[in-house]
Amino acid sequence: MEEILTYMEMTGLDELRPAEPVTGLALERVHPGSALIPVTLARIGAAYNWTSATRTEEEWAEWLSHPSRQYWLIKLGMETAGIVDLEPHPGEVEITTFGLLPEYLGQGLGGYALTLAVRQAWRVQPDGTGPARRVWLHTSSDDHPNAIPNYERRGFRVFQP
């Protein structure tokens, strides 16, 4: 079956429909040189054919060298439960990665984790002159079956690039 990409956006923080908070769930910024980034992305992506699951060392070096990309671990207490990557573009912020580790799926964490990720994305000043006018992402038909429903419940809507 051919992979289908779906592009989704939010054009104001007021469009966010937050999920109920999950006690102990938080974002923690991590330095691009952290070994946790490739390990976490590869573990999450393995089930969904993400390129992060098979990147070479050279490809990782290139991915991690992007100067404005931000990496945030999704933490449940002291444990890493997932990861979010945010990439500023002129006037907007792209959520380039959002995912939970396999052992944290099905525990009701995704909605609040995405709420935290979206709030953080809206805090990024993409060109240093002011707030973003849009937060967007793309998802794939190969991603977790709850991805699009979770994005829609949080207020994202489909757009065509």
C-alpha cells in the first residue's frame, strides 16, 4: 500500500484544544548532542518505517547539526516516554517529530504530550522578530493509527502544501 502524507496546521494558540493533564508528564529540552535523541527516535520510528530508524551515523550528524531545531524529551516522571522535534521556519514552526516509545502507547499520554508539544511550538520565535503565525506538521498513513485523531482533537486541521 502506498504511503499517504497528511499535512496539518494550527494558525493560532487559541485553536489548541488541550487534553486533560497527566500527572508527571512534562517536556525537557535536550541538547542536540545528546545520545538520547537518535536512540529515542529510532525506537519510536522502527514501527512506522521512519527514516530515523535506519539513519547512518553521517545522516544523524547532518540531522542533528540543524542550528535552530529543538529537541524535547517527553518525560513521565524521570523516565523518557517520547520525543518532540521543533523546527522554526520563517513565520512558522514545524513539529518535525512527535512520538511515544512503544511501552508508553495505550496509556492515555498522547493527548497531553501533544498539548505540551503544541504549547512549546507556539513559544518558539521562528525568525527572532515575533511569534509564529502557524504551527504545522505532517503525518503518514504508516504512523500510529491514533495520530490523525489525536492531532484533530487538539485542534489541527488538514491543509495541502
